[in-house]
Amino acid sequence: MPRTFYNYTFLLVILTAHVACSSDVEAPRIICHNANCVEPANPVEDDTPEALNASLALVDAQDVPLIDGVEIDTFWFGEEDRCLFAHDLADPDSAQDASVAFDIISNHLQQRIENSKAITRQGKAFSIFIELKGHVGPAKSEKHSPEQLQKHADCAAQLGVDFAVHSTTHDYPLELVFTSFDASLLLELQSSTLYQDIAAQPNAVSKLGYLVGVPAPLDSQSKPLDSIPSELNIDMLSAHPHWTRHSTLHAAESLNWELSLWMFSAVPETYDAILTYNPHYITTSEANLLSGWLEEQK
């Protein structure tokens, strides 16, 4: 079984020990998990237009966003040869094309900019995490064919290009982070001409992130870091703090990868992990809760 970070008994001690020097460390950026971070979290609404609109609209009393970016999932539906804005195939009949997510996010950012309003919680680049799901049907065992790998990678890359061009047109800083549990998808993306085109847009930067979650044999998605092809240029590890082993996190640190911790509902061990590892990003389903807690740590 995966090791948890610390016993709950020691949490209060760790929180108390979070001394004043922590103010010198950059606070994590809050990323809206699965385009759905309005509480109470309901996973059924993940990667839906309704949840994405509601999540982007989250602001504090001063009209400052509660988030620094949003994660959207792309799913290649093999049977219909479609690139979806969807977490899975739980409801394929109502699933939207990936371009719908672009329309919603770009319109939101454009409206905020035109009204001279902040677009992120920290006042920095808006981050868009684009996850490429590793299967093409209802079962995780339904892997991409070589042709589907290319088509899915091109779909994600085209999304990135569209967002990057929009950031140039409307003059705002943008960060694109492409993630997957499947290294072959990221490798295909990295070699895509479309992906290389993102670099031509002056306001956008792009990164590649590797995802880990429930370890084998409990789940088939997460793969060990030593299975990643050497030619794949990973910039970030995105890990679930309750399921990922210490050794994996330390290995990522030794490789100078940035760290993102992703989660659904926060528990004491979640806060412990954030204080212990000081991630660059927190991908959360509870934007209000996490933004409030981070404010208390200042």
C-alpha cells in the first residue's frame, strides 16, 4: 500500500512549525481540477461546460479570481474518431468536443481583460493544464493505436496553439501544461509540429507534465518514473499526495521537475503534504477551501 505522509497526530505540530520564513517561498498556484472546483465537489460534473463556467466565475469580495488556472481533459473517443472535452465515456452522448473548452476559457479571459480585471489569483500567467487521457473507450485497457496517438496529440496541440494565439491577440501571459499518465501520448505531442508552433507565440510558454496516482497493482494508470522514455522532456510531476510514495517525489525533485499535487477533497494529510513539499501547483476540486487556507498561511 502507498505510504501516507504523516500521521494525523503530528499535523498540528507541523502546522505550528510553519515559521515566518515561509513568506519567502512562492505560494502554490491553484489550478481548478477537471474544470470543476465549485464546492461541494461533484465528480459527475467534471469536464462539463456548466462546471467550467461556474469555476471560472469564482472570485473573492474584491473580484479577484480564486484560481490561477484550470485543468481540462481531452479524451480521444476511438469509436467515433472524436476529440472530446471529457473525463471519460460515462456519458458519450452528451460529451462536448474539445473546442468547447477553448471557447469558454478564451471568452472568459477576454471579458476579464477588456474590463481591466485580474485573470488569476496571484496576478501571474493564467495556467491551462491539458490532460490527455490514456484510453479511447470505456475501459482503461483500450489503448490508442498509433494513428489515434497522433490524432489525440494533434488535438491537444491545436488547443494549445489556439490558446497561445489568443494570448498574443489579447496580450495576457499564458502557461500551457500538457499532462498524461501515458508517456507515449506526451512523446507524440512533443514531436508534433503543432506543439512546436506554440513557441512562436510570445506570451505563451508550454510544459510537459507526467501524472502519477494510485500505484500498481491497485490501478493500471500510474507507471514508474524509470519507464519514461529518455527523449521525453518532462518539466513537471503531477502527483496525488495520498497515493504517491516519498521516493517518487524525491526522484522528481532530483530531476529538477516542478511539482503539482492533485486531489479531490482535502484532508489533514493534504495540508501536511502541501507544507512539506511546497508544490508549484495545487490542482484541487475545492478552490474556495484551498484559496482560503493558503491565505491563512501568509
